[in-house]
Amino acid sequence: MRAVSLGHAGILINSGESRILCDPWFVPAFFASWFVFPRNDQLSDELLAEIESPTHLYISHIHGDHLDESFLAKHVSRDVVVLLPDFPTRELERRLTSLGFKNFLKTNNGEEIAIDKQTKIAIHVETSITDGPGGDSALVVSDGITRIVNQNDCRTGDLESLTKHGLIDLHWLQYSGAIWYPMVYEDDQETKRKLAKAKVESQFARALKYVQTLDARAVVPSAGPPCFLDESLFHLNVIDGDEISIFPDQQEFLKRLRNDGRKNDILAIPGTVIEISPNQITVTHPQNTELRDIFENKQTYLRKYQADWASWLESEKQKWSSQPTDLVSALGAWFEPLLALAPALRSGVGANCLIKTGDLGILIDFKNGKVENFNTQEFGFSFTIPRELLETVVRHKSVDWSNSLFLSCRFSAWRFGEFNEYLYNFFKSLSVERIQRTEHEAESRLEVNKDLSDEIILGDYVMQRKCPHRKADLSVFGEINGDELTCSLHGWRFDLKDGHCLNAENRPLQVRRRTN
């Protein structure tokens, strides 16, 4: 089997008679904030020809750094067979159909199927609202001799499911950040620096759990980090390691893997070819690229990249909406019918949210399900968003503000108290289809800790097996650090003295000290 890195989560897998194109991302995403790192705009003509004519297309989920609609529309053959994950909604299928793709092979979660005489695939889905109402997924490919797991940024809590198909040769895995926290929050610099370092450690810990469980012959760090070429965001690039950022690069995670005793893991850049056989794995980097120029001279590399894309970036900014509209009326007409469908979600949010844009304040009153002008009402959360960006997401009626707006990091945020997942789940669910799923999950999540009969022993403590956040198995993901327990799947922390959650209210952990 042969796998070629296309940058970020992009992979071209050659197996048997099949050529599977996975998550090709080339056009910068999230209001032109995220760029592929290392850059993938200089691939060979031969590789580009292969990318444009695959036999199969796999899109893991609908975030802009995985579903590049601009590239797919212009470059990928419509004769391709789309490997469709078993998602709870048909959003991905609708999006690809609108681009002209018509041949869909619908898969069942975790079930292996043959796509040619030699090649079998299985797609595993993750469907919690936190990871996107449209779902996320991981791909397993086998040619009968070797096996690849393309996990990208799918945070499955069922680690064993990815190993049930057999031994794994190559494991492509996200390890870097894909969130705006804590960089956009209105805290002092030192607080944000500490939070960022803790977030990086949490990301690495989660990735290492996957590495240890899947125990592949080689791991390929992938699906991040992006780089930021707009000067206003350039500080988010990790260059000397002291930046307030959650985006360490591939070399940093490879160091951590080596410290963990692994020796055969692989640094891949766009154009890197990895050949897998039962006896060896060979790695060939593109001839026109020096790894030292990318990682050891990163500042220079990024500045050259920035200069090459400066005119494109400026042109893209000119497209952002500058036509002022009555945003209060527009958001009211959009949000209020959705709020009416989500009483449990509104209860979970539990406070008003203020959106500030220029001199305008817009209040989302979650208690009463209303959108109104802000005067002096109390609020527990606020977002400060540039007017042209807010106008753009309203004009396009973007159903997922995490994907369309928040990941851009082109805003600031404030909150009273801890993280509130229900607030962000609302902004990810701005359609009837999505809000109905989100409300159903909120109803379930608010009934916290109903089944506490299954307990585990971890260190000196007896505790419930399932994490109160997303029911991850704490016997796998639980880590004790002093008086705290961390669930490394999503980084949630609990005080072991009384079990209260350090990330959010109403998420207590049932825990007690062992008596013997």
C-alpha cells in the first residue's frame, strides 16, 4: 500500500485497484485565517493529476479544513465514488451533491466492506454535538496485507473499535489544536499562556492514548497545525514555543513520541510518499523541499509563504460583507424559532449572551427565547465580532458558527465562570435539523450521573467509570495528577476531594477514596 501526504489531513491512498482521496484541503479556510502547513501549493504536476482523478473520495467531516468545496468543485472528477460515513444527518451528502458528485457508497458505522478485489475499508463515526452535529469519522483501509488508520481529528471514545480489523501499520492522527480557546478570551497574557500550555498538554495526552491503544508500526502526525498568514493573526504560529497558542507543529509531537519510547514514527510534509509492506516502511520526501527550511527556519519560511499569498488574502477580505443590515431583526427571525425548539438547551446555557459589533449590542435571552437590542440587561457570555464578519455569516445563514466564524479566531470572547458547552452547541446548530439533535442530546446530558453502578478503581480512588462530560471510559482516559483527575479525551478536569468539575457547572464526578 502507498500513502501520499497532501498536507494537513489530506492523504492519497493507493491500495489494490483503488486510489482513495482523503480530505484534500488547498484553499485557506475560516475567513482566510487557516492556511495549510507546511504549504501544499507547490505539489508536482504528476501528483496533482492523481489527486484530480481518484477512484474514491473520502471526506471525514464538514469542517472547512477537511471539506474544501472550492477545490473539489474545480479539480476532482465527478465520476469518483464517494465513501459516505454513516452520519445521523445527510448534510455531507447534500453538500457534495450540490457540487455535482452523484456516486455515493453509503457505509455502516464500523462495518468493513470491499471496494475492489483486494481493498477493504471501514468508516467509524463519532456523533456527539461537541465534535460537530454533522458528525466526524475515521477511515480504516486494508489491502489484505497491510492496514492504514486515518483517524484525522475524530475523537472516538471507543478506542478498541479501530483495532478490531487487525494489526495496524500506519496511524495518521491529529495531535494539535483545532479550537479558538484560550487565545481569543479576554484574560491577561500570563493567564492565557498557562491555559494554552495546559491545552497543548491535554491534546498531546489524548493523542498518546490513541497511539498506545492502536500500537501501529508507525504514527504520522497529521490534521494540523494550520498556520496563520494574516498579520493580525501571525502571533498564533508557534515558532519559539513561548507563544500563546495551541498549535505546536509535527516536530514537537514527534519529540513526545520519541520520549515515550517510539522510534519509527514519521514526519510527513505535502508530497511525502510512504510505501508500506509487511517487512518495511519506506519514506520519500519531495526532492524540491528541505525539511530544515520548514521547521528550523520557520519564521523565514512563514514570511515567504505570507508574501506569496498576500494579494490573494487582500482580495478575499474585499469579499466580506460591508452592506449593513438590521442585525437584531435578522438574528431574531433566524434564532427565535430555533430557541423555541430547545428548552433543555436554553436551560443548560442558563445566562444571556451578548454579541457586540461596533456600537451595536445584540442580546440573546436564552431564558425567554428572545433576541433583542442590548441596553443594560445582565449577561454571562459575550462575543465581540467585526461587523463585516457578522454580516457575512448572517447573509449566508451559516448553520455552524464554529466552522464559519469562531475557528477564524477573528473575534474576542468573555464569560463569567467556566466553559458552557450548551452555548457553543447552540451556535453549532443553527438549523431545524441540527437544533433537534442538539436538544435531544441536551435533554440526555442534563440528566447527569443517572447510572453510577459501574465503578472503577484508579490510583487511590473509586469512581464512576463514565466521564460526566461525554461518557468516555475513565479506565482508559482518566489521569490522576495530584488532587485532580483529567479525562484526556476532551481535557475535562475534576477535583478528587469532592468530585466537582473544574471546567463547567453541573458535571460532578462521583468519587471517593479507597478504604483498603
